[in-house]
Amino acid sequence: MKIILSNSSDKPIYEQIVEQIRSQILYGELSEGTQLPSIRKLAQELRISVITTKRAYEELEREKLIETVAGKGSFVASQNKELMREKKLAEIENKLSEAIKDSKLLNMTLDDLIEILRFLYEEDKHE
Amino acid sequence: MNKTTWKIILKDFYITRKIWCLLIIPYLIHFILLEALITSSTGKSIFYPYLCSGLYILILIACAQYLDAKHDFLIHSLSIKRTEQIRAKYAFVIIMGLISFLLTGITGAILKKTGLSIMNFASLTDLMLIIAMLTATTALTIPISFLIKALWGLVANISILLTSIFVILVLPIDITVDSINPWLLLILQIKKLCNNPHNIYYFFIISFALFLISYLLTNKLYTNKDL
Amino acid sequence: MNNILEVQNINKSYKDFSLKNVSFELKEGYIMGFIGPNGAGKTTVIKLIMNLIKKDSGSIKVFGKDHIKNEKEIKDRIGFVYDDNCYYEEFKLYEIKRIIAPFYSKWNDDLFNKYIRQFELPLDKKLKKLSKGMKMKFSIAMALSHDPDLIIMDEPTAGLDPVFRAELLELLLELMQNENKSIFFSSHITSDLDKIADYITFIYDGEILFSRTKDEISESYGIVKGANELLNEEIKKSFIHCTQSPYGFEALTMDIPKIRQEFGDSVIIERPSLQDIMVHMHMARRQAGNE
């Protein structure tokens, strides 16, 4: 599991954790049944408050991405394939929205944006 | 006298253990010297050895008292109640008095066997005198140490010690005084009083009463004191 | 979730300083940082909890029990570290241990020796011969060697080199893996608390200004930086305090949404450090005092 936190980001720390774990679960880097570190262990390793890690895990549990078994720990939940696809789509939409927002700051048009998208898509196909 | 009070007393023994060792030597020398002096001049042995050993014990008591009064933050951050500390301090005095009495008696008995002394082993008046002296002193110095300032308590102990040594050692036992020096007269009066066993008895009663009053007062006031 | 420490409406007056209605709670399993400038009352509060001084009014409960009625059983479970060394200076370290250990029911010699080795302390040297940092390390070793459930520390890192400070924080975080332990940690070196504290209680001039989770604090306060031209009396009202330089202003606010709304992207809003909050609030109070 990989978690890199940024102090200068706008996003609160717990949100950064949620995002990174969510992304790793959705893209298969964290497979079903993998045990996550306890909230205390994680807090210790990341040098943050245990309340923050608790909050992150609670959020992930709410999204049904992980499940906590009392006395044992927290594990990556089995993901419904349909649900996963939907979540991945939601992520892609998020990322595209951000790109759109940024492009508007530079006063780009929709066509400019599509142009870039096409270029990058082609480039990626060749790799 | 609960377990914690005993723990405190044992701690005080441990803290002063180096002084125990250091004090035995001058005590023995003093005892033998004094014993020889007195016996040779009067032909009979009197209570001075007991009184002197009481003074040495006072040094020990003063040290234990000072160390604990100075480290009150530490003591009362541990599982030690204010009343337990005070009870331990007062009990320590009595226990030390008894130990001092026994040690002196044993030393005297040994010296008597070796012919260096004609001192009789302990009598009740000897015991009462040591206890009386220690209780009279500490009735005053414990409240000063714990209620006012540790250093002042130490100063009080040392002053009493020095005065007592002066009284016993410097002035010869039988002296006729022509001068009207009130200090000298006072000391002579004390010596006269101490020579009379009846007076020792009264001295003991009054001292012990003061000691108990001091204990009750200090206990009450120390419990509510801001350290 | 139990409250391991409950301080309610404590009042204590001295000639020129008083604690007024001090209240806060620490739940079991967390670290509370107790911050405030020098003289704000941090040490006084700790002395009150330990019953070294007597409160005028209010109540203090430790482990759910009254701190005076159950003084002994409570103190058996508390490890304390004071900022001034309180141990016998004239004695050697092993002697001090032999004096103190019998008073704790859970004293663990193996644990003590482990800390002594880890901190590299010379057991047969007199305490007064050690440097300030080593005296503090000794205090810490003593405090932790009886497996305390609550650790109370008054400025334990002041006077320690940064390397040992980091070591100490590591140690504390390791201890906190046991969720039945709690730490109450007063300090004016807020950077240490930024790293490990779960809750922060801020005391200023004898009063508690806030007692919240560190997350809440960093989310509800913001440091706003922008050009001086943007300031007006209206906006200044939503700042707790504002400092200006010829090049711009920096202000502390509790109303981030409003500032975002007003200024959008023309200002920078950063997450404040505890030090930022402490300094700005101190200056705000000073200003209020002068007016």
C-alpha cells in the first residue's frame, strides 16, 4: 500500500488517504482480502493523528471499499464488478472535470481540449 | 501505620545509609572519650553517652527530613498521601530513638566487658531521655521543614544540634558560676534538671505531648498545603 | 469510550494570576497536546491534576475517579515528567530507582533497563552530574518503567536536542499502539504536537480558548494571505487577527467559506500550524487588551 501525504494540499489529510486507498483498490493494486494496517499503526507510520486515520477508514467503510472485523482488523472488501466500474467511471469524470476547469482558466475552447485528448490517446496507444 | 508508611521509613533508612556508616566512627570515639572523661572525673557513669548518641541520630533524622521536604513534588507525585508522609516522619523519630538507645546500650555493654567502661546497661530513664530529646527537637523541626521550607528545617536541626553539643561538651559538668551571664545560667539549670531522674520523667512527658500536638497540627496543615 | 482525564470548571487564584473555569476532557487512547505561551497556566493545571496544589473550586477525575479521594490508586497508574528535574540530585541513578520503584505496583525492572540502555544513561553516576538532556531522559525512563496508563508530561522536550526529540516522539507513538494508554503533553514547542497530538487544548492567561481535535482545528482555521488593497473594515471583522507588511497581509480566520466567497482566488488560504494559531490569537488578545 502506498500513501503519500501533502501538507500543502487543500484537501484535508483524511481525504487524501481515502482517495489514495480508494484508487488503489479500484485499480487492483490492493486486492480483495488484503489486510490494511490498524488505524494506530497507520497513524504511527504516517506520523499523523489516530483520529485522522480512523476517519479515513470510516469513510472507506461507508463506501463499502473496506470492511472491519472486530478483533481482527480492516480488510479490502470484495468489490462488486458493476460497482467498481461505476466508481472508476466516476473517477475518470472527476479527473476530466478538473482538466476542463484548468483549461477554462487558460481560455481554451472545447475543440482545443479534444485536440489534446486525441493526441494523448494516440500517443498512449503506441506505447 | 500502613504499608506505604513503612515503605517511606525504609526509604529514609536507605537514603541515610551512608551517614549511618560515617557516623558510627565518630560516635564510638566520642563515646569512648566521653565515657573515659566522665568516669575518671566523677567515678561514675551517667547518661551522657545516651544523650550524645541521640544527637548523632538527630543528624540522620535531619537529613532524611530535609531530603523529603525538599523533594515534596516527587514524593507526592508517587502513590504517597500527605498524611502517610507525615506519619512516617514522626514514626521515624521514635524508631531512630529506640535504635539509638539499643546501639548505645550494646556498645556500653561491650566496652564494660572489655573493662573500658563501668557504664551500666540501659535504664528506663536513659530511654526516656533519648526519646524526650528527639521528640522535643523534631516537634519543632518537622513542621518547619514541611510547612515552611526544607532549608529552614535543616537550619533549625543544625542549630539545636550545635547548641546541644555546646551544652554537653564544652561546659564541664560541675561548675560554680560567679558571672550573671543568663545564657550560662540557663544551661546550668538544664544540666541540673537533667541530672535528676524525676525531671527526666517530666521532660519526657512534656516532650512527648508536644510531639503529639506537633504531629496532629502538621498532619492537618500539610494535607491542605500548596506545595 | 472512557474519559481518562476530566477537568471541570477549575478555578485557582493567585495574587497576580488565576485559572478561570478551566475545563477539558481526554478520552482513553489518545494524545492531548496542551499548548499556551509561558505563564498561561500549563504547569498550574498539571500540578492541580496531581494534587500538588489545591483547587479553589471545580472537579478533576482521572480514570473516572475523583483525583483526591482515589489519589493513591490513580497515581500508581500515572507516569509523570516535569520540566524541572524533581529527583534526588545527590544520588546515583540506580539508587534513585531503588528508592522510587517500591512505590509502584507495576514497576518493571526489565523495562527500566531497556530504557536506560536505549537512552544510554550511566546508572552509577550521580544525577547532578548529568546534562539537562540526560536528566530529562532519566525522568522519562522513570515515568515509563511502571507501565503507566496515563502519561503526564510538562514540557518534556524543552532543552532536548532535535534528534532526541524525534526519538521521544517515536517512543510515544510506539506506546500509543496500546489503545488503553493516553498521554497528556504540555509544550510550547508546537511543532512536536503538530506531529503526534490527537487533541489540542489551548490555554491562554488562565483560560481555555479551545479544546478540539487537531483535524478540526486545521480544517476550521485558515491563514489568509493577500494584497493590502483587499482589506477593509468589513473584511477585518471575519479575521481573528491580521498582520500587515508593506507587501501584503496575513490573517487568521475561522470563516474560510466566507473568505473564499469574498475573495475567490485573489487570496491564498493555507492550513495553519499550531504556532500560527497560537501567535495570532495571542496578538489578537493583546490588541483587545490595549483597546
